[in-house]
Amino acid sequence: MSQFALNLIVIGASFALYIGIAIWARAGSTAEFYAANRGVGPVMNGMATAADWMSAASFISMAGLIAFTGYDNSTYLMGWTGGYVLLALLLAPYLRKFGKFTVPQFIGDRFYSQTARIIGVICLLIISITYVIGQMTGVGVTFSRYLEVSSSTGLWIGAALVFCYAVLGGMKGITYAQVAQYIVLIIAYTIPAAFIAMQLTGHVLPQTGLFGTHDASGAKFLAKLDQVVTDLGFRSYTGHHNSTLDMVLFTLALMIGTAGLPHVIIRFFTVPKVADARKSAGWALVFIALLYTVAPAVGSMSRFNLTTTMWPGAETGDTFSMPAVSVDAINNDPDLTWMRNWQATGLLAWEDKNGDGLIQYYNEAGAADAPVAAIIEEQGLVGNELTTVNNDIMVLANPEIANLPGWVIAIVAAGGLAAALSTAAGLLLAISSAVSHDLIKGAINPAISEKNELLAARISMAVSILVATILGLNPPGFAAQTVALAFGLAASSIFPVLMMGIFSKRINAPGAIWGMIAGMVSTILYIFAYKGWFFVAGTNMLPDTADAWLFGISPASFGTVGALINFAVAYAVSSATAEPPAEVQELVESIRVPRGAGAAHSH
Amino acid sequence: MSDKSSSNAYWKANLRIIWISLAIWALVSYGFGIILRPLVASIAVGGSDLGFWFAQQGSILVFIILIFVYSWRMNKLDREYGVDE
């Protein structure tokens, strides 16, 4: 059976499953549409949260980010998991106790201000729209790579599928589809990783293989990897090379940004009890960790495999004990078919610059002080000859590099689609419920009936899908800035206001409003100063380099500073103005205890 | 509310659990994983050191344990103060 037929069968079967779930889990009320009627158990909600959370970026790009940077990019691993501790301890149980449907609704009620609610909606829309574009383009790219259609056709197919279960089922349909998508994506991620860990280290578990012994050379795997990459003039894999301050701030920005993402927070509105919200965050992290502890193994092992493919001698002995891979081998060796396949996509490219028939891969910037300097001298090299290696190859080409069977490749394709579609659906629900519940019911027509609000929610969902698809077809400049813009804003605006709303009775409406504005504006201005106004290339006022950053703080790390500004401004403004009314202080008292609000007030 | 004082005591106990949990959360990630890595560099873990392990694996495992222990402690606290659902 051809690879194309296999891909079609596996992807088709996974889609049939999601559509079946859509028909089974139709929503009949707004409570079902916005919060799955609060009937999702903590384990199942944990699984759905994991699928909601792990996007195309987690599935496809993260291992590559770690592979080519090593230890310094541990920030993503800690940042994107540590946020769940903050969610469990500081936000989820209290917001579940509050018992409403959207994040802006909490902001509006707690700060007794329609203005605060609208600012919350604006933040939510910027965050979620930036985020969803990346997911939609991810769907298009995966389709075009595996099903031989154009990426715009792929995008429309993906949009039609999300339309089926999101418009019909709302949160209920999305939740059960996400559970299925989690299972597909985790299988797709771990199977190739287990095979590769087995080949290199003899460990079935990639998590232990990473710290195990490299079978072929007898050295510790990480020590061997460090040796091979430093021989070629790259920075050591396990070493700490970047600014410590920026590493701390970036990790913190990712953590509080994660905890402040509306589409993640609303998942905790679906569980029956406050105790379930706490436990559910734990289960979510268990399911996330299944992928996040495999990712560093995938990254390091695929980096090793790529490097030993280029320098075959490195596999068993000294890096330069054998000549570099030859052009002839790349063109004819069946084991290297993957190089030719991926060359066609433009994600991998090589060029025999000195015409010696060999492709020598090394780091030009660090070559002078590395052992590769002698090879450059001896073989007359004029530059690194593996000219393009895209980060994303590390996961997508993994099964081919390791010569795994065709069905594994098909499952990886289905897994990539599951990761992108599940996150897209969660984001679209956050967007459409903010529009129908916060704008239409909250601001424009508060008298709207339950039935009409459900209809409005469905129409908002359909329109959101259409807008996301169109933006996915023509991604604007800010689409590539998910990390800086979405996490930066969630960290600097939404997380602080939610936390202060729960942990302080003194923060009042003007404090919250000015705090959110200060956090959001300072973060956006800092990003624009280095990345260009609205990310238009060439309009940046300062060069985007470590030397030009204020105190060495990168634009993507600034969310942490923005959050501090938010806290400080909110505190100062609140102290100078009247304290919140008594009924708001009662509300804060009531969300702090799990027992039902009705019972507490009846005394 | 009939028992404001007990609800204040409940909130104080809750905050204490949160502070302890956050201290551990920060210690394993920002501490051992980043800032204190040089201090624990002499402890070898499979081809690298303890700091590398915490940064790439250990902190995630500690986070999971933290949330479940927090959840268990809070459920116990809810029952002690009679505020469970």
C-alpha cells in the first residue's frame, strides 16, 4: 500500500471519529455550549485540557527548538508546564466557584465595571486570534505535506471539520473531540520517540534514554552529543550560554502567560466541583507531561541522528574518523531517502560549496576554536554545506530518519492535525463565547432569551471559524509572534487582574482598569519597539539584539515585567480611590470557599 | 455569614499551603533548573548534571506531585472547616 493511501486511511479514520463525536455530543443549552453543563470529570477534563493546550507548536516545533539550542531552551519545557501549578493554586478553583461562563465575565463582575469587562474581551480577542492563526496554518501545512492537496484546500477541510463539532456541540462537542484528539496525538508522538530511544540507547522509555548510555559508543548519550556538536563548532548541548536573567524572566512570562490564557482557563469551568478543578489541573499536567518529558529526548536524539548522518564516523568513534556524507550517498542511498523527500519541501537544503563531492556540516560562527578548524584547513572548506535545516523537521521527519514503517508516518500526520485542530477549537470557543456572552448578552442585548443566545453563540462560532480560516490563508505579520504577543498579553493583562480579583478585596474598578491598560500597553510597546510597529519589518525603533534590549530582557520575556507594572499600577490606583462596594467584597469572600454560594449567603 | 472567623482561619491556612507550594515550585525550576545550577553541577545525572535534569525533566515531575499534594491538602482543609461541597 502506498504511503499516500495509508495517510488517507489513518487521517480519514480519525476525522470520522471526530465527526461521530460531534453528532453524539450536540449541545441543547447555553450551559452545554459554554461549559459542557459542568458535567466533565476531572480526568477527562485533564485530557481535554492537554489536547486544548498542546498546539501545533508543542507537537511539531518544540522538540526542534530544544534540539538546536539545548539546555537554554528548557525555558519552554518549564514555562509551559509550570503555568499549571499557578492555575491549580491561584486561579482554577476560585474561578470555578464563581460559576460563570467566560473570563471577561469574572473581570466585569468582580470589578463591577462594564469597561473592565470590555478591556478583558479586547485582550482575549488579541490573544486568541493571534494564537488561532498559527493553528490554522499548521492544519494547512500538514495537509499539503501528507495528502498532496494545496495548503489552502487543507485549511478549508480542517475548518469544515471544526465547524461540524464546534458549532453543533460547543464546549460539549469540543471536549469529547479533544479527548479523542489527545489519544491520537500522544500515540503519534511517543511511538517514533520510543523506537529512536531504543535504537540509540536501548531504553524503551525516551525519558530514561535521554539520561542513558549511547549503545554504539558506550559513552553517556548527553556527553556524546556534547562532544559531537562541540567538535563541529556548535555550542555545547547541555551548557548554559544565554543570559540567566532573561532565562528566568522568559520562563516566568511563559508560566504566568499559560495561566492567563482564556481558552485554557475556561476548560476548568466544565468540571462539577471546586475540588475537581484542583485535581483536574493535576491530571492535565500528567497528560501534558507525557509529551513534554518525551520532547527533550526527541530533540536531542534527532539532533544526534542528523549530525551522525552528516558525519558517519561520529556514530561509533571520533567525529572526523570517517569523511562527511557524500553527495552520491544522499542521492542514491535508500536510507537517506528522507533527505531527498524533505529537500522537496524546502525545509532541508544542502550545497557542495567546495565541489569535493562531500557535504560537510558545521557551525561557521564557532568553527575557529573547535576541532573542525583542522578539517576546514585540510579539506579546503568555504562554508557550512548543510545550508537549511528547519526546526520542524525534527519531529516530522523523525519516523523517516529512523526508517520506521509507513503506518507510523501516517499516525504522525494524524497526530499533528489532532494537535492543531483541538487547540483551534478551544480558541474558537473562547472567542465566540466572549462575543456572544460578553458582547451580545453582556453589553448589547442583556434581555436576550436563552434560545436566542444559543443561536448567537453558534453564529459567533461560525463567523469566528470563517475569520480564522481567512486569516490562516493570508497570515498577517503578527501571526508568527504567538509567543511574544499571546503569552506576553496573557501574562501582563489577564493573569494579574484575575489573581488580584481573588486574592485582594481592596483592588477596585479603576485599579483593575488602569492596571490592565498599563500592563498591556507597556508590553505591546516594548515588543513593537524591537519587532516593528504591528510587526511590519523595518519599522522597529531599536535593533532586536541582546545588546539593545533593556537590561538584556528580550521582547518575549517582557510579559513578566508587564505583569509587575500591572500589579503596581493597580495597587497604587486602588489605594488612592474608594474601596470596592460591600457586595463585591462579599463576592470575593464567597469565591474563596468551595461550599455553594447560596448556602453561604442564607445565614 | 455565621462563621467569618473560621472562614478567615480557613483562608489563612489556604494561603500557607499556597506559599509552601510556590516556594517548592520556584526552587525546582528557577532554583535548581536555572540560578542554582552551578551549585549542584557536581552532582552528575546521566551524562549531564542535576540542574540539567531539573530543567528538562525533574521540575515537570515535581510540578505534578505538587498539584496533587496541594489538591489533597486542600480537600482535607475543606472538610476540617466544613466548607467542602
